[in-house]
Amino acid sequence: MATDEICNVLPYGELADPLGAREEAADRDKRSGQGAQGAPGVKCVQPLVETGPAKYGNVKVELDLAYTESVDFSEDVFARARGTAEDMPDSGLTEVKGVGKEAYRFAFNKPTELRRVRALRLRDGNMMIDVTVTAEARTPPTAESLKAYDASVDDFAKGVLKALRRG
């Protein structure tokens, strides 16, 4: 699959409830050695608009895809990036099962803030994917609303892996 096509074949529909719908084509930026952990890849940025069940507004989905020359190297880079996320205050880093070979989630803000910035980082073989979603909650987040938010991002990431494997 060509780099300029990747961003627009990703399964953004997985994010519609609770995050919103895709209205326009994603912006993309091909990298040849900078970006996610310094590896070549592509970065996609997709705004979502509020629709029916959406519980968030001003949503921006950033997907940073990087691939390394070997699985061993990607495992090393992934472990180092995890250490950095663990050191962030209030990150709430948690393991995520069933998404890639290994994955974890963390936040860039306190759980009670209306502005949500949450990231899912995964590794599958020699590929690493960061999905960062920034959104404004209409009401203070609850454990249930954050669970739905995270589940939609997990489903999106699984769909991304599927789409990339088809390409």
C-alpha cells in the first residue's frame, strides 16, 4: 500500500461512538527516519466531527506508524518508550491485551479534566503504532465513559493492523 493511501484506508468508523465521525480526508506526513522513535513510517492526523452518539467534541486522532529493520530493535525501542511513559506523572499507564503483540495505554492529563489526551502504543513484529486521541468531553468523564473511549481506540488499532496487513 502506498504511503499516501494509508491514512485514508484506516477504520475511523470504529471511533464514531463515542468520539465522532470522519468528515474529511486525513492529513498525512511520510517520514524517512524521524518521528515515532526515530524510525521511518507515516503520521496521519484525522479530525472527527460530533455526530449522533458522540460524547466528545474537537476530536483529533493522530496515528504515528513506524517500522524498524528488525523485531529485536522494535522490542528495544518499544521498551525504552514505555519507560518514558511510566515516568510521566498521572499517566495511569496500563497494559492492553489483544492489540498487537504488546500494547499499553497512558494519559497526558488527570482523569477529571474535560480535555482528554490519551495514547495507545502498540508493537506488532517490527511495526510500532501510536494512536493519540485528543478530545473535549461534554461532561466530566466517568470510569464508564473512559472505558468506552478506550475500547473504541482499541478497536480502531485492531482495524489499523488488519488494514495494513491487507495492503
